[in-house]
Amino acid sequence: METAVPEPGLLATAVAPASRRADGPPRGAFAIEVPAALLARARRGERAALEQIYRRFERPVYTLALRICGSSEEASDVLQEAMLKMIDRIGDYRGDSPFWGWLRQIAVNEALMLLRRRRRLDDALGIEGREPVDEAPPPAAAADAARLQRALAALPDATRSVLWLYHAEGYTHEEIGALMQRTPSFSKSQLARGTRRLRALLESPAHPTPESGHA
């Protein structure tokens, strides 16, 4: 099934950090509340309930996968795998954290696993002289959603993953380092380099050319 690319309104999420909460997962586009009764039906394996949950989260799962993997085909693959795992494991969900956070973690793991299987998580930006700290999000007025996608696709895979997980999903450097099997310092350095590169790409009149050649 071909899933449509998200609407331009996604840009606001991409450039504004998701809120970081001390009492649960960081909130972002995934923060969709699911009624307890619907979850109970889904955990009993009711097909209609599982279909409703799929439809609620189809867009945010696809969007996350697209931004991390950089390819609509790969994003569709991640969407299907993540949703199959959700259906298979929903009986294990105990409700001690928001359901959307639980499902988002499955989607992130699937997207990073795809990059890891294809040996693409080593594809990251190198040092460019002195590196000032740059964690500010790129300007919202710099691009529409299509241009944002082209700019993100021009970044190396690991850099793009760090940037999206931090700026759009609200993960901490410690969490990103653990997810990518790297250090928090790696996450910090890729965020600084990637944010500067993304800002430059968005502000450039020329269309960026993907560096990693897979998108």
C-alpha cells in the first residue's frame, strides 16, 4: 500500500522541538491518545479495534520512518513491520506509559534496524574545523514540506536520524545514543553538524543533492 507523504503542516513539528516531559515520553506528532476501551478491545485481538489504531497512527509512523530512512519505499516497509509488531505484541502492553510512546519506540527501532541491516548508520557527518555548539532548530520559514524532505534526504543517514529524533521527537542525547548503539557525544556532535548543514540546505536556492545516494 502506497502511503501519501505527510501534509506541509509537518514542517512545524520538524523545526520546533517536541516538549520534553519528566513524567513520560517526549510529546510530538505521536501524542495521540487512545481510549482505554479501544485498547482493551485491541488487546483481545478484535480486528476492528486494531484497524482503528492502525489508522490513527499510520501517518505519524510513516512520517517518522520517512524522516529517518529518507525513502518513501523504506518508510512504507517500516510502517508495515512496525504495525505488524504492534499487533503481535499489543497483549504485552501494560499501560504504565502512554500507548503512543510504546508504539513510537517500536517504529524508531524498526527504522534504525533497517539502516543498521544495510550498514548505513555509519554514514555520518565528519568534523569540519572548529565546531560551535548548534542545537537550535532550523528556521520555520525556510522551506515547505517538500523542500524539507529534499534537504533531509541530502544528509547522511545517521545525521538525519539524530536530527529528527532530537528536534522533532524530543529524544535526549542519552536516549539517541542508546538507540543508535553510540555515545551521547556522538548524538551531540551529529546534531550540531546536521543542524548547521540542514539550515544551509534550506536557505540555499539550489536543490540539495543526496549525499548517501539511497533516497
